[in-house]
Amino acid sequence: MFRGVSVALGIGLIILWIAGLSAHATPWLAWLDGVAGLAAIVLGLTAVRMAAFGVAAWGLVALGLFVLWIIGLAAHGPLWLAWWTFAFACAFVILAASSVSGSDRRLHQRTA
């Protein structure tokens, strides 16, 4: 379940990247959102084999997106892009926290 959510969030970040480039938004923020989306997709496809690594990596993606959000606001980037970055960061925090809680026992059984 968690890997599907990670892939879906990654696709959402890729869509945000495309929207940012199409709207001529701040290029560095749009591109870094795209890189985070690509990382989320790769992590989602490999997280089942490395459960603890997946949790830590999703937390790092969330941290990176929070930093992008703050820098985007401070650099007077497009507000819509910065706040969507914040929303995705919150989603990755929820993903990491729910995967730590062990609500999906299949993930832990496959790695044991």
C-alpha cells in the first residue's frame, strides 16, 4: 500500500513540475519538485525490499520539500507552487508516519 502512495505522490509532483514549467514559474523550484517526484517514484518501487530505508527516505523527501517551501516563500516564488510543495511535504510526513506505525503488516512480513 505504501509504495503505491509514494508512486502516486511522485506522479503528483511530476504534474506540479510540468505545471510550474508551463506557467513559467520559478525554474529552480519547479525542477526540484520534479526531482523530488522522480525520487518518490523510485522509492515507491523499491520500498518493499527495504522497509526501514523507505521510511527514512520518505522522511527525507518530506524534509527536502519543507525546505523548498520555505526557500520558495523567502525568494518570493509563485505562492501556488510553494504551497503545493508544502502540501506534498505534509503528505510525505503522513506517509512516513503511517509506515512507521506498522499498519501495513504485509510490508514488514516481506522484509523479514
